[in-house]
Amino acid sequence: MDSPAAPEPLPKAPGYGRSSVAEVLSSAAAALQVPGFTNTLELPAARRVCVVMVDGLGRSLLKQRAGHAPYLRSLLDSGRTLSAAFPTTTAASLASLGTGLPPGQHGMVGYDVLDPAQDKVVNMLGNWDPGVNPRLWQPFPTVLEQAAEHVPVTTVSLPRFADSAMTKAALRGGSHASGIGIHARIQAASESLASEKRMLMYFYFNELDKIGHRHGAQSSEWGGALEELDSALKRFTAKLPQDTLVLLTADHGMVDTAPADRIDFSADPALVDGVRHTAGDPRLVQLHLEPDAPSGTLERLAAAWRRALGSKTWIMTRDEAVAAGLFGPVRPEVLPRIGDLLVAAREPIALYDTRRASPSALQMVGQHGSLTRAEREVPLLTLARPAKSGRK
């Protein structure tokens, strides 16, 4: 374990309202002239807009593995860099994309999150708790359902996501076209865009994230999946109807971790003393104190974490994280969902409470959730642009 270290200054907060994933879908709606939306990203006007979301394709990863993606590589220099939501996890960023809001508003503030009403930790993705109503947990209208009142709206994704709780919470609205494989989804998206004179489309790929968790983002398997996606997207954009804008972005990047750097923090009693619930992500641990914890517990807990892992993490209280703007403005209902103490990984480590985590979770190589540039910087690439804009 490390000796105590002085607290490191936090990286800057995501550019909510300016240059984050929360602005992509709402700017796309504005480019379609859907009333009520602002074109913050200054996208060109179009009659059809398709937002491609590639789960796990951080900007640094795309640059590192660009040899596997000649088509996307050719667009990097003309692209922009956006920030993922915080934490840099799928639930938070997809909810920000889907609502146009920061996590402090939409309330999906991690992978595993405390539900204060049930006094239990609940999952925000595939293992949604039956006691949590997704429409109440995230009560704001989504971009897709607002846009669907004015233009045809379609989501192209995997069949199992069509009616998932995550979709109901953050990406509800419009119709759904499904496909199991990459090429089936490309075909479904192409047909949908060709069928309408105006359309807003959300187009989701999860293959890179899934392979990255299992094999690592530096693996040959990940590179092969990127090659397949790159060629599929090139074919997709080659046959689009005129006056179609296609954007590509991501929800987070990824960091590979070695087995020795996947740490069971629950094995050290000092790191869980006074803690009622552990939540968050392996690279962004959220610790909730016992409600009757004596005065000074939070300070002692933070000091214990700094002694143990201070040089490898950013350690902050909830108040510090909120004041730093990491979650954006936070609704009172959302505040208790955030941990009293947050531990964000700076180095390529993953932190687990093995009292909760399954053994298979510790086998995951690729990880995300923290504030490093590799995790928080995502691309915004223009794959196709309306011909009438006069721009390439």
C-alpha cells in the first residue's frame, strides 16, 4: 500500500451544455428543426439525422487503434472531442445523450447506484431492480419522445434493448428496428432512413465495449471488431439518401487492467469501516456511510483510502464532487444516490467489493468509470453530411 499522498487536483468537469455527449442528440433534433431544441454543436441542417453511438470507443482508443479503422481514421482530423458524462459509464452517458441533461438531473449517476427509498444498491443497466420504476427514477422527457411529436424517430439496436428498463428511463420514444449482428443493424438502419423523407435515428453498437471488457481494448479481438465496424459504417454511409447527416460518438473510453491491479478493497477493514453500501463502478467507487455514523467517520474513511491508494486515485467527498461540477447541477432527489465518498482511479486499476461482486466480474480486463482522458474523452465524427450544406 502507498504512503499518504497530498490530494491531487481533479480534472475539469465535463462540458455539460457546451461540449458533452448530452448535446449530441438534442443538437441533432435542432438540426431537424424540431422545436424546443438548441443546436449547441452547430450541426448543419438536414432532413435526416442519424446519431451512431459506439459503446466504449474513446477518442484515445480510436487514435491508438486507428490502423484497424481506416475509414474512421480519415475523419479524425475534422472531428471534435466531447466529454462523456460522469461517471464515465454507459448508464450515465447514454442517459445524458437521451435526455440532453447531466447526471445530476437525470439521476443515473453510476452503474450501481443507491436507491434511498429501498435502502439498497440497484443496477442501472441490464439488471434493473423491479422495485425501481424507470420513468419515475428518470422523470424528464427524452429527446426521442419529444422529437417523435414532430418527425419520425427510430432507434436501431439489439432486440433485447427495445423495451428494456434503461430504454424506458432514458431512450424512450419513436419506433424500434432490431438486428443481432452489426450487418443486420446496418441493413435495418439503411432501410429505415430510406423509408422516410425526415427522420431522427439513434443507432447503437455495443460490440467494442463487450469485447473490451472480456479481452481488453488492446487485444486482437478488439482490433478485429473495430475493423468490422469500420468497414460496415463505410458501406452504410456510401448508400444513404441525400440530405442525411450521420454523426458518430461514444459513451466512454476504456482502460485495460492487469489481474494484479484488480483490487479487493473490502479485504481491508479500514476501507469499509462505517460504510453501509458500496456502489458505483470498479474505477469509480461510491461509498455510502451508515446513517448513524459518528462525527468524523467521513474524514477517517477518506484518510484511510489516501493511505492505501492515494497516489493511484482521486478521492473526494460528495460535496466536493458536486461543487466541482462533475455531475452538473444536482436535484435534491438525486443527491443521496451519490456516495458520501467517491474514489476515482487515476492509474489502470479496478476496485471491487468482493462481498458484492461476482468472481466473473474480477476477470474483466477493460474498465471505465473514472476521470482519466482515456475514459472521459470521446469523438464526434461526421460520417456523412447533407450535400446542400456545401461542406465536405
